[in-house]
Amino acid sequence: MMKSRCFPYSIFSLQILFISHVVVILGNPLPLSSPAEMPFLDMYATCQGEEFKCGNVSLGYPFSGGDIPYGCGHPDLELSCDDGAAMLEIKGVRYKVLHVDNHTQTLRIARQDLEFDLCDPVLEDSVLDSTLFNVSLPGYVKATLLYDCQLPSGLFGGLTCKSEEPHHKNISFVRGEMPPGLRPCSASVTVPMLQTSLPATGALDIYYQSVLKSLNEGFAVQWIEDGPECHRCRETHGICGFNFMNQTTCYCRNQFGYFPECSQGFELKCEDDVARIEMGENTLRILDLNHQQQILKVAREDYWDDYCPSKLINNTIDFDHFDYGPSLRNLTLFYGCSSTSLFLFLTNCSIDGVMMDVSYAVSSVLGDIRPGVCHGSVIVPISETAAENLEANPLTMNDALKGGFDLKWQVNNDQCKNCVDSEGACGYNQTTNSFICFCRNQTSETTCPLITQAGVLINAMNGMDMAYKTLSLSLKMCSPVLPTKPWFFITVALTLILHAPKSVFGNDYSSCSKSFSCGNLEDIGYPFWGSDRPASCGFPGFGLTCRSDQVPEMTIGEVTYQVLEINNNTRNIRLARSDYSENICPQYLRNTTLISGLAYSSDTQDIKLYYKCPSIPSTSSVLPTQFNCSINGTDNIIGYFVTRSITDPLIGSDSLGTCNNSVTVPLSTSQVSTVEANPNSANLTQALRAGFDLQWSANASTNCEPCLNSGGQCGQDINSAQFRCYCTNGTFPNNCNGTPLSPAAGTIPFLF
């Protein structure tokens, strides 16, 4: 039986993980009557692999209907099965699904109301929702069916409707929209048709039979599955779905609730007295844990017994919380390669029932690229000592894999100590990926205030596998006797927590009235948050931190940036990559990525740095754009950097294509010009320190100004990403006038 192991007074404690799930759902009460919407239902397991099946049609996400559980598909893409035919209703019109191509995400559909007769349609045009479908596929044109028109002389004829009790007297057909001169007509219906299937002119009844045949052949639509939210969810190994507000959400393995993306975080599991942690598709054995140095020594579970796993999966690390430790080398295992192209062979393996040759190479960066065709390869980090042993003796392979590698977790232990010293309990907000301190009547990103108000009290008992939660509440009791069993109070506590307004747990107005200051930044407010400003005071991902040397930083994706300037008037933020502040040879090679709400300014352009390249011959000893690096203990790594203008005929795409890695970094246009005038690594480092500009969304100013003018503080609902105006008398959607979404902080009335 699998159980969880607690590390007392540790970020890995289950009591903290339990509280973090409670925090995620606060302020977003859910109806108890909808089991599929309850945050503790394992929607990851519920939605995994679910498909709608009817006849020869099989469809999964984003479609819903059939056996697909609620919340696993879009409610506007609900399928049904009628007599072995898959049906889909779009904007009031029912369509038969004739064909599915999952590779191109294309359906071919035909209107059910025009299947047998053209005279009695549903009087709705075939209009698609552009947020769900690509509405402009090539090869299709609009065609219009006209009913009971007065036809101009000599233009074309109409077919008399002969069905029993027809709704219309006659029908006419035109290619494209309704032409002028045909009014009055009683009705018209527009539907896409394949251009090559449009009937030619001929006898009237035969012509309309051809029209009917063409309509029954249907038209193609392409569904839009991977929006930016779903794409990020899939990248973090989640499953896309829809929450009870019909918004895209991410369901994560072993996590319960609604998340923008997945993060395994610090959850440990214990099975057969072996501690494990999951990251992406990898399960890692924990060999050692060093709290002082914040290092985990781990080994791949699938490579624990030998080097022949059932499935070839590369290493995936949760870089939001971890980074590789020092003194590591990458071991690349090659499976099923040409026997003439490799050396250092191992005993053959059976992978998925297929016997394969196995060979390996040890590299200091990303593994040697070998010629020939291989079935696959896997990169596994190993220690420097193990790598040296492998280079001399292949028989040490199993020892190298079992020896594992170090991961350093990225958590500020001082935050937890300060929180506990202020009589708080340490926790983690999985929605914002940030530390949180639980206090008597609120949550904080730092410590608890010295003076607290009456309200909700959450006590986390240290050193227990399951923390008891107690509530101090104002209760009106209609019964003189209450049950005394612990489970009763736990049930009541959880119910109140799930359905209590977010304001009960903290005063957003007071918190968001505070500003962020650090180093050169002063009085920074919405849309940014950080320090004493909780995540609900700004945009998701706009969190700021302050280093001990008073350098403000912001982390986007896997990259941390120094914040050089914030200009609220122009909505510009100037950033410089922290990993390139000293030189152009960082320990880890990562591209620059952006998050929703940020865009490059017009004064920004990219440069590209190539690493571990072959030496390119030149008439001079060193090319103008060449540089040398020492990365992770490996010296004399040759690299090049290029801009739009810096080119050398000897550095062609063929040469740069043989480099092991490349990193794209933005620079301001003026700095690029300086580098191009004198291209060397020193000037490039100086240009990288100068940073580049990003501009945040104009919606921030548009939404915030009315709120501030009404005496409120601007913020964001961290679950729905909707703007919120926090006021002294509650939370409002736009400004401090009208009816609040939730009341101000206070006690929770509850009737038994």
C-alpha cells in the first residue's frame, strides 16, 4: 500500500501540502451538489484517455458527451450517438459527423435537417464559433438556399416543394450570398460546400438532387484544441479540461483542484520503505536529503535495476522548484543503432519486446550526436566520478545509474523560519508557485502580523502525518447537544473552508494597499506583486522578489531576470537576464520565454548564441563573433553569437547547425547596434546587462483606473484570472460601487 512520508519541520511535510490545496480553492465556492466539480475529485485520473465512441467515430478532448465525464471536455462540443451516428450541435443546428482525422484535427460534418429534403430546414445558417473552430478552410465556398422568393425573369428557376405539408412553396439555390433583387423571400439558409462538388447546370429536378447529394457529402471543419492555456498544461504533463465556469483548466496527476499548469512540487511518497518523488514522466528514488544544503540525491526508478527500461523517457526536471546540482555529466544511452557507428557497447536489451543493441557515450553538455539511425536515446545525469569510471569500464554502468545525481531545491528556508517565529504555519500556493504563511485570520507571503483579529483560526500541528484543523467561529446553535466525534468537526471545518468567501481568510484591500520596494524600485503596485503584496494583487506570473543585496528580480518560466526599471506611464518593464550578468557562459542554457500579459517592445530584437560548436576555419586566429566558455567544469567550449547584421561567410547555417546548443536572448536595438559595431564577448556581456524592454497589457490600466478612483485597490482573482477591485466593504468586479462579489472580512454565520 502506498503511503506518504513526512519529513518533520520540512517543506516536504504533508500537512503543508494539505493546506496548500485548501488555499487554492478559497474564494471560489463550489456547489456540493456537483460531484464532478468538487476540487478533491481526481480529475486527472477521471479524464485520462476518455473518448467518445459511436460507430466509426472516436473523439477525445476537447469534445464532451457520451461516456466522457463532466469537466473533461468543452460543454459546447457535446457529442451524442443516434442510431450509430455521431451527432454534434453547433449554434442550434445538428450535424452528423461523417469522418474524423485526429492528426489534422478535422471533422467532416453534414446538416441533419437537409439529409433527405431541402424544403424543411432549421432556419439557421451554418455558422461556426471561431473560438472552437477554424472557419476558413481552403476549398470551401458558401452556398445559399432561398425559400419562397419572387424570382427575376430569366435569372434562374425555383423548384416546387412537393413534400407533404411543406413549410415552403419553392426553393432556389445560389452560389455565395443572397444576390440583390431576390427579395422578398420568406427565408434563406447559408451552408459551406466543397467548391468542386457544386453542381453544374442541368434539368431542374436533377440539379437539386445534385445539390442535396453535395450537402450530404458535408464540409470540413478544424477544431482548435491547443490554446495557450492548454499548451502550457500539456507541457507540464497535465490533462486539459474545463472547470465549472467553462474555462480551460489543467488537471494534474496526484493533485486535486483546478490549476493553470501542473507542478509536482515537493510531494513525497513512500512504498516498500522507499521514498520517491515524481517529476514529469519520471519517478525518482530519493537516496539522500540534505536540509542544510537543500539538496536531494535521486536516481531514476526506471533505471534502478538495469539500463533496459520498458519505455525510453528522457530526464524531466521541475525547474520551477529544482535545479541540477554541481559536478554532473550527461550519460547518453543509444538503443538500436547501427553497429558500425558506435563504440562502448553494452549487453543487448529488450525494449517493448524488441531486442536492441545498446551503446553509450559520456558528455559534458548534452550527449554526443552519433551518426547512423537509432531507435532512440535517453539522457541521464550521473556524477563526475561515475562518468570517469564509465569511460574506463562499461561494467560500472549499473553502479553509475544507481549512484544517482543531485537536485537542489529552490526554497528560501528563512521565509519558513520567519513565518513560524511569527506564530504562522508554512505552506505553498500551487496556483502561484510561491511560499505562503498561514496566520490566524489571513494568509501572508512573509510573516503574520503581531495583532490579529477574530475570525478563522487554522492550527497545523507539527510532527503529525495528518494535521488536525480547528476553527474558531461565531455559531448560532439551535440544538443544545452537538456531536463530539472529531470527524464531525473536521467535516464542518472543511465544509466551511470550501464555501467561505476568500475575504474571510484575509483582507485583500489592506494587503494590496501595500507597495513593493527594492533597490532602485520604489512604490510598485498593480499589476505586480511580491513581498507583502500577495499574488491576488497582480497579474499571474508578475511576482517580484528582492535579493539580500537589494536587487529586484522576476522569474519568467525557467529564467530569472534582474528588474532594472518599471515605468507605469508607458507600461514598460526593463529586464536583464541574471544568468548573463557576469559573462556569456551560464551554467544552464535556457531560452527566453514570455508569459501571458507581456510582449516585447518595438525596440527589441533577438541575438542568438551557439554553444559547443566545431572550430570553424578562418584567415584570422579568432573570428569576431567567436567566444570560448567553461561550463560545468568543461573548458574550451567554442561558441558564436550572431545578430541580423553580424554574419561571416565562414559561419554558415551548416556550420552552426552542428553546434550542440543555442540560446536566443533579446536586446534593445541600440545595444545591438553597439555590439555590431565592435562584436566581442565583452561588449555583448555589457549589452546583456543593459537589458531589454517588455510592455504589459493595456487592460491593466484600463481596468485599474476606475477602481482606484472609487477608493479601491486593484487585483486579480488567482483562480479565474478576472480583474477584481478590493474595497473596504468587500470585493467588486470593477469599482467600489454596486453589489460586492464577497463581503468584507469577519465571522462566518452558520446555522445547525
